[in-house]
Amino acid sequence: MSDPKQAARWRVWGPYLSERAWGTVREDYSADGSAWTYFTHDMARSRTYRWNEDGIGGICDEEQILCFAPAFWNGHDPILKERMFGLTNQEGNHGEDVKELWFYLDNTPSHSYMKMVYRYPHAEFPYRQLVEINRHRGLDQPEYELADTGVFAENAFFDITLEYAKREPGVILFRCTAKNCGKNPAVLHVLPTLWFRNTWSWGAVPGKEPVIRWHHPNNPRQSVLHAQRLDNRSLYLYALEPLETLFTFNETNRKKLWGASNTHPAVKDAFHDFLIGGQHDALHAEPWGTKVAPHYQLRLAPGATQQIMIVLSENSLDNAFDHFEELFTRRIAEADAFYADMLPKSCNPQVRPVQRQAMAGLLWSKQFYNYDVTTWLHGDSADKPPAQRLSGRNHHWPHFKAHDVIIMPDKWEYPWFAGWDWAFHCLTMAYVDIELAKQQLELVCSERFQNLSGELPAYEWSFDDVNPPVQALATWRVYNSDKRRRNGQGDLAFLERMYHKLLLNFVWWVNRKDSHGRNVFEGGFLGLDNISVFDRSRPLPVGQALEQADATGWMGLFCLNMMTIGMELSQHDPVYSHLALKFLDHFVAISSAINAADNSATSLWDPDDGFYYDTITSSAMAAPIPLRLRSQVGLIPLLAVQILEKSWFDKLPAFRDRWDSEVIKRAIGSDSISCTWSADKSHCLLGIPSKERLQRALLRVVDENEFLSPYGLRSLSRYHRDNPYILSFDHQQWEVRYEPAESRSGVFGGNSNWRGPIWFPTAYLLITALRTYHRFYGDSLTLPWPGRPNDRINLLELSEEIARRMISIFLPDAKGHRPVFGDQALFRDNPLWKDMVLFHEYFNGDNGAGLGASHQTGWTALVVQLVDYVTRNYTHTGG
């Protein structure tokens, strides 16, 4: 949409409702920060949320004043299905894990059309079985999944398709299509629920409450509800032919939870008590409340389908259901046309739905995120938290105040932003919504998020943790993507605003993460969880430091991105050329340090292995101790590469003069920085590894017994399967083995693993770096072709080979099986399941099976870009 105001109106309502609000940091008011036990799934149906709401395939407005989502009951479950069930970090043998099956199938940037499928068993949902079996499984065993319980045998489930279509910005149509896929008749109760987020209960005196009232319909076949907000704005819900309409209040059932008196005549879990417990008096007897639902009872014969139709409108409608089906047909056709333009018509037809579903998942992952740290730390007037909280989690971030729609990694497992994930979300979002991508990048660097020190928040479990500084990279690439769309006219105002915020972040990094001032960096956690020998978030003994190849590589990349942005801005304002010079100096210093002479106190290059390694240093040590663990940590320095055009030097005399200075010439002459001009002197390559070191490191990448998997790039070399790395240090011993699947250690909660599996973000960055190297080196740098030792492969071909292998995770193989499903027979063999693709957090390094969070689109939506690269044979140029 060309009109920003109109576009904003279309985005007021969207899929911004989380899939999990319980067990989050925001809802935790305990003394010891035990978020998972303070507010559990079992409490969630009875206890009001303080900060945000959740539901199944739901929507809300951008401030989450009003929420809408369906609830279900199969007649057998002990609880009403209002939210997705999963295990807590303590219950799962590999940490928290959702135990439901749903699939995002379609979505558009304006949310004019959205579609997802939820699959609900006929039989009683095996809550207890899932908890008990997973609780007793060890780290060396696979997770026990819902499909393993047998509840989907003989297709005994409801296939529930949830669709939304916007007639206009303030009119939303909802279509719920339920199909009985089994061989026996079955009954499904559906409650399309409209409710207000509770914003009135937290002061010393309860505030005025909004209300949803039954509204007399013009049509006796309809139930009409009128939601009146406190600002007097309205929303009407039109339901066609419900069995009845239920009313209650979004208030905590204090009597059930704590034996105290309730404040309202009906409470949050009233619909549960009414349906499952048969308690008619649980409902509010009067036709009004703050949580309301039409009730449908669908009796479905085998193979039968029934449909529920709802209309939500900001204004009263006389004929709400006119042209209902026609509108869905039109919106679906528009979505088809929109996505048809993303790929050439000649592309593999199996690839199109993968790219579209990945994009749908990213758009469905937008969530309203509400967190005011000062208010949270001090608690509410009516319910003061323990004093320990004032010195506990996130107390260094009192300025943090979020009340925003954010692209989340996964709305169940990670219903909170993660700093570096967010940057990758923006890279993919730029394909379909460039303005949102820019807005999200500015949000994370806004004064409400960024610390006064310049630090950017990591994630709500610990804002102080350190993630890779990839925001500058995302800014530069999103800017260039936008510039191409604007026919070469970049959004300089956006770039300039981001640059100033990123300068603060860079200064924080230099001051805090280079403890010895030697231009090699510690970094700590850096988002790669258990990739190192030990927990990198914990400090080493006094006087010792872990010099990290990845932290130093990330900083080299940060410098190049900031230098390049500075050069772009200086084309329009020469003052920025001096900042570009500063980042050139920083990059030269970093590259000189990491590539220093052998046995130097700062060198992270191992000439014997031809690889970059972390080292432990101390003034008491004769020489640094290299940690010869071959992981992606040693590949991160390869990402720091940029091609500089001669025209930039011609336009910026100060930059050219600095380039010709003795300091830069000395660094280039010592081979401690890669700086090579093309034969025609039209451009030069600036990077951390020399051509020879790059080639040696990449020999590990193309080796299928090391990093190269049939399905992408392993995070740890397979060499360590039979050759574990053992470190004896400080009277302790650590061992790391190649683990292609789930983690066998409990580090960082045990729910992720960087010791072998395939992860999309780092592999994506290497793919784009390889394309940059190829643009300069061409066929002068080749490697053995994987599996074909007599053939050679250039770096562009290698980048495409890695991308194709990663894409193949989601495509049917020769037997029609998708590797992402692993050995799950339900998905592999059942035609009702075989095309329901999930985009996991990470993937088995040997067989490509999906692992970790099951809806991480999220950064796994980077497959959208990989498909584009391979299909269009697009050569990345750093933009």
C-alpha cells in the first residue's frame, strides 16, 4: 500500500495474540525468578494475566485492548482447550516444549487474509502421559511427542481450519471449518471468544471496567455482542446461529486458586466449569461481562465438515454476513497473486509452498509485547512483590518499556524477543513489508529499549546477556533492499537514525567486551548457547580471559557494516566520512590482532589446523591456550568481508588519504589484514582472512566428515564424533562430542544445541559471505566439490550447494519423505500430514530432522531468502 496511514489502518488488527503467556518472565512475581512454576498452564485458565493474553490462532488489536480466539472441547478432555499445552523447562527432558500440532499456512503483510490449521484429537488429550513420560526420560533420549501417544491413530482427530479475511480495516470475517477425519461420529464444541485484556485490576483501587453486552439483533438467526472500550470505541461481534451465548468476567478465580473471595459474580474459568463441570451457575446470569463467547456444538459424521461464521466490526452492520464467502474467495486470490510474484514461474513447484508457508509463519509470529520493567520490579499497588526482585532479574533496565507489536521467534516457546533473532526476522520481513522491517530495527534501538550505556537488550530472561551485534548488518541490508525498490533512492533518514544508535552500541562493545584493550573480544554467551567447552556466560578465574574467535569476528563484521554505512551517508553529508575512517581503523586493529603472528597473545589463527579458535589468556601464562574445538565459532571471522568500490575512494578524499597512510599500509604489508585490489583497480576486497587462510578454513566446510551435512552446515565438526575435544584446565576437565540432535547437557536450559545441528542464521551469513568472496575471487579460488574429489567448486557454487541442501530439509525426497519429519511415521506416511511443514529452531546434523521449537519462523524463515537466491541465481553483494 502506497499510503502509510491507510497501511497502518489495515494493520491495527492482526495475529498479535501470543500462544503462551503463562510461564513467562513478565508474569513472574516470585522472589527467586522461578517463572515456570509461579504461573503454570494449569493456573492459566483460572488466573488473570497481568501483561498480555494468549489463545489458539487468535487476533487482537495492536494495543491488545480486545482479543478474539476460539476455544474447543471434544467432550472428553478434563479442561477446555483455550491455549496450547506444553511442558515447562523442568518437565521436558530437553527443556520446555509445546505438545500440540498446528500449522501456519497463509498470511499477508496487512493480514487481509490469514489461515492456520489446528489438529485436535477425538480422544482425551494425554496431558498426564506427556508430562510423566518426558519427565522420566534422560538427556540421551528423544522427546516424547503428541504423535507418539497414538491419539491420532486411524485419523481420529478434528482438522480445524481457522481463517480470517478483512473486508476493510475495521471489519474482520472469521471462518472456522471443522472436519471429522476419523471413522466414527464425533462432537466438537467451539467457543469463538471475545474478551478484554484486564487493564483495570492493578491499581490501589480497581479502575473502571469496559463491558461486552448482548445487543439485540435485527436477525433472529444471529447473536450480536457489543464491546464498549473505556475510550468509547466499539467492536461488534456477529455470530450466526450459535447454540447459546456465554458471559463471564476476565477475573481471577481467587476461591479456586487460593481459597479467597472472588471479586466478581463470574470469573475467567467460567466457560470451563460450565462445559466440563456442568456448573450453570458459574456463568454470569446477566447478558454482559468482559469475556463472552457464542457456543457451538458440532455433531460431525465421519468425513463430515461444518463451518462457523463470525464477523467483527468497529461499526454496527445491518447485513454482516452478506457476501461472506465471496470475500474469502477474493482475499485468497489476492494472496495467491501476491506470492506468485515472489518466485519465477519456472521454479520447482515443490518450493513455492515452502517459501509461502515460511513467510506465513513469520507473519503469524507478530505478537503484542507488553513489559514495563520499573512497574514490574516494584509491583502493583494491590499486590506488592518480594523485596528480592529489586536486585534481581533485569533490575539494570528500569528504563525498558515495551508496548509494541514485535516479530517473535516462536509464539509458544519464545514468546519474547531475542536480540539477534530479531535482526534476522527483519531481513526476511523486508521481502514483503519493508516498512515494518525498518520500524522493527528502529524499535530495538529506541530509547525505550536501548540502555543508556549503549547496550541492546538480549531477551527477557536476562537483558544483560550478550547477543551477536548483527543489527548493523540487518540495517545495511534492509536499507539496500529498500533502495532497490525505490529505484536507487535509499531511505537516508532511516539509515542516519539507525547509525547514531548503533554508534552507541559499538562504543559499549569496545568498552565492555575488550577487557585488555587488545582488539580481541570476550562477548560471553553470544547466542550460541552450548557451542563452547564451558558456559561462556560465567567468568573465568580472576586474571584469566576467554578470547573468542566469534566475538572478535562479529566485531570485525560490525566494523565493516558501520564503515560502509558511514561511507554511504558521507555521499550526502561529508561529516560521516570521519566516522567511516574510525571504523576502518577499528577493523584494521581487530584484523591485525586476530591474525597476529603465531604465539602472539592475541592471535586466534592456528596455522597447523588452518582454523580460528578461542583462546584462554592470562598474564601468568607463557602463551595462550587454544581451545581446538572445530565449531562455527571458528567460521565467524570469515563473515567479516566487504568489497569497496574505487568510486567511494574518489568521492571521499579523506578516506583515500587514510587508506594510503602508513598505519594501513603497514597492516596490509604484514598480511594481518586481507586487502586485495582487483586487477583493474576498480574495487578491492577487505576482510579478516587472507585468501590462503580463507581457503584452508573452507576445506573444513566442504568436508562431509566435518561441517558439510547433506542438509546444510553443521554447527560443530563431525570430526568430534569419534575424536571428542577434552580440555583439562583449572583443576577441571571438560569434554565435547559431536551431537547431531538434542543436547545431552543441561547448559542454557538444555532446550537447544549448537554442538552439531544445523542452524539457519549462521549458515545464511556464511552463504552470503561466500557470494561476496566469489564476486571478487571468481574462479581463482576453488575447492574440492563435496563427494566429487576430482572436481572443483567455486565459492558461488558452494554457497548455492549449501543453500540447496538446507532447502531440501523441507522438500519431499525420492520416496516422498520430507527430512524435516525425521522418523515420525505420522508425517512421513499419512497423506493427511505429509504436506504440513513445520519450521523448527534447528535440525539434525545428519538426517535433517526438525528439533527444538517447532514454529521458529523466526529465523528459520530465512529459507525464504535461500529459495530466492537459488531460484534466481542471485549474487549477493553485501546489500
